[in-house]
Amino acid sequence: MGGDSVVILHVYAEYPDYHWVAAPSEGIACVDDAARAAVLLVRYATLTGDTSHLSLARGLLRFVLKLQANNGEFFNFVDSSLSINTTAQSSRKGFGFSAARAYWALATGYRFFRARDAAFANELRDAFRRCRTPLSQVLAHYGRYDAIGSHLYPLWLLQRCAADATSEFLLGAVEFLQVETDPEVEAAARKLAEGLLYMQLADTARYAGAFLSWPGVWHAWGNGQTQALAALGRMLGEPQLVSAAEREGRQFLSRLLVEGWLREFHVDDQAHPAEFPQIAYDIRCAALGLLGVAEASSDTTCAVLAGLAASWFLGNNAARAAMYDPASGRCFDGIESPTRVNRNSGAESTVEALITLLEVLNHPVARRYLTSMPDPLRECPRPQTSSSEVCRSFTRGDSPHLTLCYNRASLDFTLSACLSPGKRGARKER
């Protein structure tokens, strides 16, 4: 591509033979997926020491570099001739989701390669630092809000109010700032994080603690605010950011683990949320958000919840279906209802699943709960119950039974483990 070798990731693969399928009017491959995969492969090498896939990571990062414009924005798709699609709505040059994921990949690559290949690392560093131009345009609106109902929405996030896309960029900023002092990038990250705090629902809301994705809307996919704030707060030593992430983990994500995953809700109609479809990109944000809270706050109960969230991939879900196949490495594209699974396997689904499983398996507590399955017939005995409390129980082979309860009055959860439900006393973990 442009005289260089790059690696692409085909966008879709369809059941039953998983042949490649292009995205109509968009192309065959995109920055969105290449950036995700580069993050996955670099993290895999970092956590395992296995560098056998680094040539793929380099090629994917080369592809990301090719799609960057001089002003720091990104195009997204290429067609079958590897020509950049500059006209499709999902591929036009901009500073939205695709750019945010690209900057996450560039920073992750820079952090890894700086001690292994200085020339390539510097190329990635220079490309990351081009974020300053579009960031300055975003932050020109710092301090301005849209007032909708009783809620103030900050206008200095990516795409004005996109808290979800902003969280992906912040994950890249954290990677970059861990290896390089850059007051301009740090100041920008602090302002973006401040904006995310305005997107969190108050304790009076039905879904207290949830970070909205856009004004008036929460959706599960791409909602990585807790993952980003926990990591940024931990790195900067900012307890307010960690506390906000912990609020979403304890007040909202724990509730979803008890009551069931959601797809989306609107602030003015929280009593009627959408449940489906549910996809891997939903689960990554929840599981790694909870894992981030555990690492930033030393609250191991959130690591337990991270493992429970990731068990969605192995069958702890509404369809009771194994969504991840360890033999092929594929993850299915989603759960459309309790009786219907979309068995196609696009790049996004598989890479998001692998990122989640890699991080959860690397955590000594979270990985113990990855094989949890629901067991509605058993529940650990608890010292007291409340009409405000709802519970769900899980089995884990020969491991102690686990009951997770969410209290709608206190907006918090408890975990109880017992070896023989109904016969032996419960151990209340929190």
C-alpha cells in the first residue's frame, strides 16, 4: 500500500464456512479492526513474552499509519484495491471512533516498540502526537454545555458529545503518558476525563452510575468510560476519576450481571430498555472496566465481577450459548434473542473477545470466575434478605458456589460463596 507492505483484517466472515465478506459501500478492511487487532497482538506479546505474532502487529500498525491524514484525522476503510474510501459516511476523514481506536493502537505500539525498534517506535510516536491538532479543535469548546432536560452535556468530547469514542482515545492517552511526559496531551486527557464525569447518571436515576454514551442515550457497545477513567485516574493519582469508575462498576455493571445484560436505554424512558442484540464489544467494555476498577482500587470483588462478565463468552448469557470457540479462535457476532445466535464471525467480534479473554486470564482473581454458569436452583444462604435485593447464583465446577445480590436501595452489591448451598453457612465477601 503506497509502496509498503501492510496487514489488513477482513471486516466480516460468514457462517457456515466463514468466507470473507466486504462491507457494502464501505470496503474490505478498516482502521477500526486493524487498530483493535494491533492492540491485541502487542498486549499478547507484553503479557506472555511470545513475540511470534509481532510481524502481524507491525503490519497492522503500518496499515493504521497509512490511513492517517496530515491533520491528525483518520480515514477508515479501503476497498479491494487497497484504495482509501474517502466518501462513505463511515470512512470520511474525521476524529471520531476510528481515529480514537487508531490513537490507542499507535500509543500501545509506541510503548512496546520503543525498547525494541527505535525507528519504528519514533514513527508511531510522531503519528500519535498529531492528535494535538484535532484535540485543539475539540477542546476549543471546553466549558460549554448543552442543557437537555435537567442534564448538562459537555461539548468538548470527541464528536462534540461522544463519551464512548472519547473513552477509546483516553485509553491511548494512558498508554502514551505512561512512557512519555507530555504536558499538552496530559492536559487534554484531564479535560476529556472531566467531560466524561458529566455523562454519569445520578443516584436518583433508575440506572444510577451509568455513563451515558451520547446525550440522553446509554448503549453497551464501545462504552469504555469506566475502563478509561480507572486507568487514567490510577496513572495520574486522581481519586475522583477512579471513584467515578468504581461507581459505574458497583452501581450499574453489577446490576446488569444480576438482572441481565442490556443493549440500550434512553434517559427519558429507562423503564423500557432494549435487551438485544448483545455483542462482544459490549462485554469487553464491561469486563475490562470492572477489571480496571479492581486494579485501581484494590477492590478484588470487582475482579470477581470482571470474571463473571467475561463468562458471557463461554455460555453465561441469555442464549446459554458458547460465543467463543477456543478451537478456531472465533467469536460469534452476537445474541439476537434468548433463542437466536448470529453465528457469523466478523473481525470486531473475534478481536474484542480475544482482548477480553487475554486480560481476564492474566488476572489471578478474575480468571477463576471465567467458567461461571448460572444456577437458578441454588442460592447461598444469606443472613438477611431485603425486598430491594435481587440475586443470581452461579456454579463453577467444583469451586464454591457463588451468589451475587444487587440492592436497589443501597445501589451496591454483595457476593456470597458457599461450599454446599443450603447446608453450610455463607461467607459474605462484601
